[in-house]
Amino acid sequence: MSKTRSGFVALIGRPNVGKSTLMNRLIGQKIAITSHKPQTTRNKIRTVYTDERGQIVFLDTPGIHKAHNKLGDYMVRVAEHTLNDADLILWLVEPNERIGGGDRHILESLRSVKTPVILCINKIDTLGKDEVLPVIAAYSSEMEFAEIIPVSAMKGRGCQDLLDTIYKYLPEGEMFYDEDTVTDQPMRQITSEMIREKILRSMSDEVPHGVAVVIDRMEFKPHIVDIDATIVCEKDSHKGMIIGKQGTMLKKIGSAARKDIESMVEGQVNLKLWVKVKKDWRDSDMLLRNFGYDEKSINE
């Protein structure tokens, strides 16, 4: 009987390259939030894939980017610290022959780590049959990868091949989590992220990056879950936009978030949202800690 393999796999890449979409696809359900806007993921998110071969613990990280505030600095440190925690690194890139400055910055980081790296070329559903070959050639000329695997996180193409390949590089050993575990994220944190996702998807580009969501109360009752949450933004004008005319935008955000939360808790949810202004919270050490962006979590 073959021994089980278990290990940690860091998922890295530039913002908006599809890391969270790929992780959700691989584990078979939605844990990490997604949107078309960059820098959607702010914290390291652990999700767990288990089958008869063993267990893969995925570490989804914020996109590595040039930071413009303390929140951005925190996000980049989370991503770069994860490289040293993993048994294997999955580097997700766009299917372009020209390697941009953001990916070159990641290349420099990867050259200094001893962890094996699998290059995942995402969004191959946007390419013709032979168009992926020049992309492979361009990246291969820069660095030697353990494997190069083209995938489509959106369509699921290449994902089974990717899982099979990951297991080849994981050490033999016992599972880290119970086989029914899908994530180690607290339910309150997933709930706040689900609400933030709806803001990202509903609002213009200016507002979402300055938004945090705090769960003030989450009470499980026999037939319903009561949730009170505060949406924190940086400007009075943003508060008005989030609430919308006669509260229409806030209702839209709450309704969409409630559906996802009800699916997660498998029951009815009573969700109440409030909006508060905290000017420049992304540059406040105290507020960053209060909202869950804590230096301690980088080392966990």
C-alpha cells in the first residue's frame, strides 16, 4: 500500500492573475473571494484538498505588487513570507510572451528560494492551440522550473493534471488536517470576505480598495444565524456611494452576500450591514490590527 503524501503549496503571482479562482477550482468549492479587480486577497488563506493519495494544503497569498500604503506593505510581506513556508510553489502567470516588470520582480524572489517551483500558465482558454508554446519558451529561458503546466482556472482545463503533478513533489507523511477540513479560516473571517467580495463586484474601482468589513456579531440560533457587520470606508463620499440612493446599493450588497453565507452555513441568515468612515485606515497600524491585518498572522 502506497504511503500518503502531504504538504504545503504556496500559490503566488501578480494581482488579478487568477490565484483565488484556481484554488477554489482545485478544492472544489468557494473559499477565497474573487473579482476582476486586483489585490482582492489581503491575507494568506489556507485551504485543504484531500483524497486517497494524501493532502495538499494550499496557501493562497495576496498578489505581489508595489505597495502604496501600510496595508499594501503588509500584503506583500504575507506573500513573500509564504515562499519560505511551503514544500512547493505554484507560480501563476498570464499567457503572455512578454514578461512584465511585476513578473520579473517575482522571478528575482524565486531565484533566492530552494523550494521547487511549478509554473502555471493560466487562462489558456484565451489562446489558440499553438500560442502557449512561445509563452513556455519565454519563461523557460529565465529560470529552470520543476514543471510547466498550462491551465484554465475558469474552465477547469489542466487542473487534474496539476493536482497529479503536485503530489509528486510532496513529502511522504501524515495529513495535517481532518479529511473533512476544507479551510482553517474562521467562519467570521470568511463571512467578512464574502461581504467584501460583493462590494468589489458592485462598486467602481475607487471605492473597494479602501473598504474593510468587520463582523460585530455572529450568533447561531436554532433556525437562523444573526450577523451584524460594519463596512468601513475612508471617505464620507464613499459611504454615500456604498449606501446608495435610498439604501439601494447596501441592499444589493447585503442580498448577494447573504446568499453566499447561507450556502456556507447551510441555513437561513439574517444579515444587517452598517457603514462607517475611518479616514486613512490603511495607513493606521492600530486600525490594521483591529481589522485583522496583524503582523502576527504573517508568521502563523
